Amino acid sequence: MKIKYTLLKKDEKTDARRGILHTNHGDFDTPIFMPVGTQATVKTLSPEELKDIGSSVILANTYHLWLRPGELVVSKAGGLHPFMNYDGPILTDSGGFQVFSLAKNKKKDIVEEGVHFKSHLDGKPLLLTPELSIEIQNKLDSDIAMSFDECPPYPVTHEYMEKSVERTLRWAKRGKDVHKNENQSLFGIVQGGEFEDLRKHSAIETVKMNFDGYSIGGTSVGESKETMYKMIDDSVKYLPTDKPRYLMGVGDPIDILEGVQRGIDMFDCVLPTRIARHGNAFTKHGKINIRNEKFKEDFTPLDEACDCYACKHYTKAYIRHLIVCEESFGQRLMSIHNLRFLIKLTEDIRKSIEQDQFLEFKDAFIHNYKK
Amino acid sequence: MKIKYTLLKKDEKTDARRGILHTNHGDFDTPIFMPVGTQATVKTLSPEELKDIGSSVILANTYHLWLRPGELVVSKAGGLHPFMNYDGPILTDSGGFQVFSLAKNKKKDIVEEGVHFKSHLDGKPLLLTPELSIEIQNKLDSDIAMSFDECPPYPVTHEYMEKSVERTLRWAKRGKDVHKNENQSLFGIVQGGEFEDLRKHSAIETVKMNFDGYSIGGTSVGESKETMYKMIDDSVKYLPTDKPRYLMGVGDPIDILEGVQRGIDMFDCVLPTRIARHGNAFTKHGKINIRNEKFKEDFTPLDEACDCYACKHYTKAYIRHLIVCEESFGQRLMSIHNLRFLIKLTEDIRKSIEQDQFLEFKDAFIHNYKK
């Protein structure tokens, strides 16, 4: 069965919307933040811990799983869900982003067929094509797959981006044509960089192909915040209201609020777990670095307002000690906290939309966060 | 309140014994294996996971906690228990072993006062004395503290070992004289290397000081298994039956069985968690390395006979994938499994003593394990 999006409520003052996405592995409320389980594990966390922090959908990376352990191993295990002992909804990306960002020496050769590049692990030459990306994702058996797209660097010329958008459209069509897994939904991806006309063209042509949902790609590549928000505006307005919209790779709390305001339903990012491992924690008053000497004898939780396992049982002083000593339990406590912070943020956002208080909530959150 | 040892049953055919140790943070059954929480955390695990695997007492390292975060920070937190959110019994070592094994460039200067050495972290010159070791342990507020002893390398001459034993006896006395924490018990340590006369002398003189329990040190330093077992024999026979006996740094399953047979009640070792992080798992048929290619598509648990969280929910193929990718969740699953294996072993040992079947159990276990 394919996913189904139910729009519960549209905000009166903005494009924010409250919905539910129905999948074969359960429903989840939107807007939602999705933790990233790059290699079929959300770094440092168990599936039970993910449920404890309220996570209802996670992402896994096709590129990484293709290389290790290989999609055939996952397929023989019965797919990603049994392989990693996770029974909730799983989304896979196309591998495109990793090919463009991780390829050895970042050298790659983009041709009509796909992308030639070298493995970031052993330098082995590889070719990823739209068909292969879909085939791998079919075997991984995620609930939602992504079309294979080109992720151009920033900035590029209008001329380059135009060609790239056309190729991404052809790749989307080729991927859709070979997509066979009836229990897996497929999203199209809107590209076009910061060019309004190309975003429009990419969105309209992608929607014509009738995907199960739409992603907005090509943000968070070095552009200014204002440009990023405009990219969202220039894309979302051409997307149907009865399908979910997913802003890829965005996990900054303020960007999530700005995205929701523009009609985004789904977000993912490695940011909360990556910065956690380096000692950075979200708090309602912005980020803190727990390595700071001033926390050495601070026996209060990371964030007094937080209801996560780390904040309920551990102090800044203890977590600081663990992070300074590079103990993985410290990275785990920090990851739990940061993920809970973003998931709680989307819970609060959903409540605020239900109560027609989204803008007020957003302003108050940002006011506190920047204080 | 000090600890109290209750002897429940003595094996008829061997020196194996079944008992209970009563502490201010609960009782635990002996013989027992104690996971090592070097830096106030059992690497990769939460306190809840420790309880899940049946762990009833853990060890923490005085040397590491002295350096980071410092005993004063732990003391201000209210001691190790609140600092690390662990409410079960905690034992601390004296720091001696680490000073001898971790000192920068392994250079150290042993004088009557104590040991001059350089920090393994930053090379800073440090002096650890018997009094300071006890003072630090008092502040850490563990349930059981260890006397500061010299851990000579192996082999040394009888002449050197004799001097070392005398010094360790003087250090034990000095430490006992300054031990003030009425809620903390203090163990004496029997040294003497492989010399029967020195083990006897060390044991008798240490027992005269009337400690709350006795450790056997200086094993697992490179001697043969036969020599190690003889060191235990030569020490235990002079120890009182109404106090617990602790064989330090031993965690090999067969060594645990041999130790129990000789009257040992407590064991600790970093082995199960250290080898876990490198991909080695205990099974009833001996150790396996999960990195082995043959486990790539093995969708069975690490050990069919095991009841741990890792074996109940995850396959060798998945854990192999995590370990190969250096994902800490893999190290966590392996650590859970290996610790559960040793804790289950001591549970089975206790049952076998109760049922007058210890030797039969030991023989069957070893027969399987070496197969």
C-alpha cells in the first residue's frame, strides 16, 4: 500500500499545515522531524530510545547501505525494518546527495546515464544511476523512497542549473518507470537552486509525474537563510495540497519554524546527532557547548524545560565529563536530548497550528532562542 | 555502615562458596562478575541496561576519576552514585594498577612515600600515595575501596618482590590509618607474585590488619594459567572465611571458574567490554569475531542460548554491519552480550554450588567452550 496524506488543518495566517501521514508501518503526525539513521542505525541510539523520545519516522541512507552491508544483505534479512529491528516508518534518500558530497576527492563525472564517482571508503569506481538508486531502495524496502537527482553546488549559473533541472526531471521519470515495490511510495524532488523560474519549472514538471510526495532539494548548500526561505516559497506554491512536502537536510530549529510557515511537513538532518557528539546541546536559549569549563560543577540538566531521559537523570557536570572523556554514553545522552528537542519542537508546532497560534508560538520560540 | 558477608554454602568437593554481600546500596550474590565503569560509566551502557543484564555491582577507577573530572567534582555531586545516576553497589580500585600500567612512557619512580609518575593525558608530574588514594576514594564515596599497592611487573626476582610486599604492607597500614568514610568498606590486597612464601606472608600480615575484605592482586600480568591458579591457591588459604575475596582484573570465563573453585567471590575485568568493541563475542562454544565474512548473511543471534537484549532482537549480520561501520550501537550490543555472558556464567555457577554440582557444571562448560 502507498502512503496517504490527510490534511487536518491549515493555518489561517500562514501556509503552515497540520496533517497525518499514513504508512504501512504506522501513521505519523506532521509537521515532523525525522532522525537520520545513516547506516541503518541512528548513531548511538536503540529503536526503543527513538520511541521514548517520540520519534515516529526515521531516515536511512541508500548510498551508505549500498556500500555496506549491501542492499542484498538487507533484502535477505527481509528489508530494513527487520534488519535493524525497527518497526516504524522508514524513508530512504536516493544516494544522490552522498554521491555529490562524499565521493572520494569529491571528483565525479555526471553523464546522462548517471554519476561516475569513487567510493569514499576504498576509492573503487562506481556508477549510480536513477534506475539503480530505485532498485536499491526497492530492496531496502523502506516505506518512502526518493528519486535520484543532481545536487549542484552553490552557486552555479542559470545556464548550468537549467540543464541540471532538465536532467533531474529525466532521471525522475526513469526512476519512476522502474519503481516496482507496491509497498513503497516514491517522492519527486524539486530542484532549481535560487532561480525562481527554474524552481517553478522543476516543481510543475515533477508534479506532472504524479509522485506520492514531493521533496525540496538543493537548500542548505551555502546560500543565505533568506535565499533558502525563498527557495522554499518558490517551490511549495506549485505543489499539490494533498501530498506531503519534505524539506531535505534541514534541522536548525529556526529553519524548521520557517519551513513549517511555508507549508513544509517533513524535515530531516544529521545536525542534532552530529553536534551532539561534539558536545553541542540545543536549549530553549540557543545552543550550548557542554565542554565549556563553566559546566564543570553545574549539577543542573542540559535544559530545565526538557523531558528527555538525559535531562531527567543526568547533570551537565556528568555529561560534560563523559563528552570530555569521549565516552559514547555521553554522546548518546546528548543525541537523545538534541533529537528530543527537535521532536518536541514539532510537537509544539503541531499544537500551535491546532490552536491557531502558530505565529505567536514561532515568535516566542525565536525570541527565547536568540536570547 | 560497612559491608557484611554471609556465607550461604560451601561446596563439598572444592573451595567454591556461595554467599551474599550486604552493602549500603543493596545486597549482591557471590560469586559475582563486576562490570568495569572506568570513568564513571560502563563503556557504551546505561545504568538501566546494566540492571537488565543482571549486573548487581560495578567498579570505577580511582586514577581516571582523580584526573577527570576530579574527586572534588564527584564529591560535590554527592559522590559517585548520584554523579553517575547509579544506585547499586560501587567498588573503586586504588589507582595503583593504572599508575603502573598507564603512566606516560610507563616511567615511574617508586619511593616510600608513594609513586611519582606522569599523567597519561598530559604528561603532568603526579604523586599518588596510599593516603591520597584513600582520600580520593573517600570523596568518590564508593561502597568498597581498595588499599594502594604496588603492582610489580612479571617476572621479578624474589628479592625485589620481597621488598615490594613489605612496602605494600606498610602502604596498606598507612591507608587504613587515614580511612575515615564510615559508609565505605576497605579491602586489603595480597601480593607476592608467584612466590609461595611471599603470598603467605603478604596474606597473613594483611589479614592481621583486619580489612573488610581481601583482594588478590598481581595476577594476569603475563604469567601462565597454572601459575595464576597457584597464586590464588597460595593466597586464599590464609584468608578468613567470613570476609569476601576478590580476584582483581580477571574476566576470562575459564579463569572465573578456576577462581571460584579456589574460593574467590568477586571478579572484575575490562575484557568483556574491550573485546566487544573490537567485535569479539563470547559464546558457549568460545569466542567469535563478528567481523568475520562468514557472518555477513548470518541472521541468527550471537549466541542462541543467550537471553540478552542483543540476542533477543538482533542478528549477527546486523551487529557485524554495525561493528564494521564502527557504529557505537554495535559496540553497545556486543558489550551487553559479553557482560550478560559473564554475569549469566556466575548465576549458573551459584546455582551449581547450591545444587552440589559445581565441578560437573565447570567441566561441562569448559568442554563446550573449548569445542
